[in-house]
Amino acid sequence: MRFTLVRVLAFFGVLALAACGGSGITPMQPGMASQAFAPASAVDASFPFRGDLVPDVTDPCKTLSTEGLWYFKGSCLGEDVKKSGTVYKLKVYRGITQTLSYPATSGTVAPKTELVTGEATGKGDITGSLSGSKFPLFGSVKCTGGSSSGTTACPGKALMYDLLVNVSASTNANFVGSPSMTFKGATALKGKHTCVLDQLIQSGGSWAYQVTPVTGPVKKGSVTIPEHPGTFTIDHHGISVLAVSCT
């Protein structure tokens, strides 16, 4: 089975799921198929962006919030996708420095295919709503995947939430793997911990976080969530939310 990053469809206010034959990240480790990212659906024609949206340079996430998306108030950047890899060096936010790196593209990429990447800690800095739904914080809803079947309480605490948005109107962003993330400086990273990549999905009509097999150990106050090889796609006008939780 393959796994892919779920898109949020604002028109429906849900994370729409499609068949497993869609593009995604192919697990490279045995026994990981049951922990796969859920498949993403095709773009809905009623997605509310105004054509090729041009976000404000200083705070592109604020521009997105005017389109009916959640507002991530941490560091937020917009960059055009580069074939060799696209790096987001986010500004220090609440003592945390994050670098998020998309790998090389899979095949060609159209010029001016812009991705917006924003962050938030979830401590009063995610506002707004998505089709009337407030942002579901990690721990306020159930988790699925990992070592358990069905849904269960979410393990650990969220270190950071990342909002990934392809603001181009007609071009998908295809990569050879998922983005890697490095965090430094957080007080939560003192001591021995392991951090896990979680994905916001809809499960049984409710929000949930899917625990993925992508992890990183804390070393000397920093942690890197590695790239996971495979085909990683964010559709045009596609939105994904990831959380990094640590135990």
C-alpha cells in the first residue's frame, strides 16, 4: 500500500479520501503499510482560492486566512518550488528554530509554483475556522495508527504544527520524498525523547491524527524528522497539516 499527505478541502470542511491507487509516499520499511498516510482526493472545483493567489510576502498565512483557512500565526514563508529542493528557514518562533526542506521534484515543475509553509505551537496561535470547524489540537481528538488499531488517546505532546499549502491554481507539486524537518531550541527537547510525525485526517466523520512511522530521536536539544522516500504530492490549491509530537 502507498501513503500520501491528506489535503483539506475547504468546500466540504473535511479531509476527503480516495482510493489507494493515488499518488503518495511508498513505505520503504517492512510492516509499515498499516501506518500509511491516507490517500488524497482530486481537487474540488469549488475550492475557494481566487485563481493563482498571491500571498502577502511578510505573512502569507494571514492572506490564506482571508480565504477561509486556519490562521497559523508563527513564522510563515512562501517560496517557489525548485527542482533541486526547496528549503524554508523559518524565523525563530517562541524559542524554536525550524528548517523544513522539500526534496527534489519528481519530473519537471512549472515556474512560479508557490508553496506556503507556516508553523504554530497550538498555544493560542491557531485561529480562524475551516468551513466552520475550529482547528483540532493534538490531544483534543483521537489518534489512529501507530502500534494500536482503531483510535486511541494521542501519545505525547505536540511540539509544532505545520501548514503546507500549494497556492498555484493549476500545478501540482510532486517530490521524490516527504519534507524533512529540523527543530532546535525548544525546552521540550531537553532530555531523552523521540518525536513522531502525525497527520491530520478525518476519521469516521471526526478529526483525528494519524501516527506515521516517521520518527526522529532528540539529540542535544534538537530533533530531525527525516525525509521519507517515495512520491510526495501536494495538489494545486492543496492544503495539508502535519504535527510533530514528542514523548
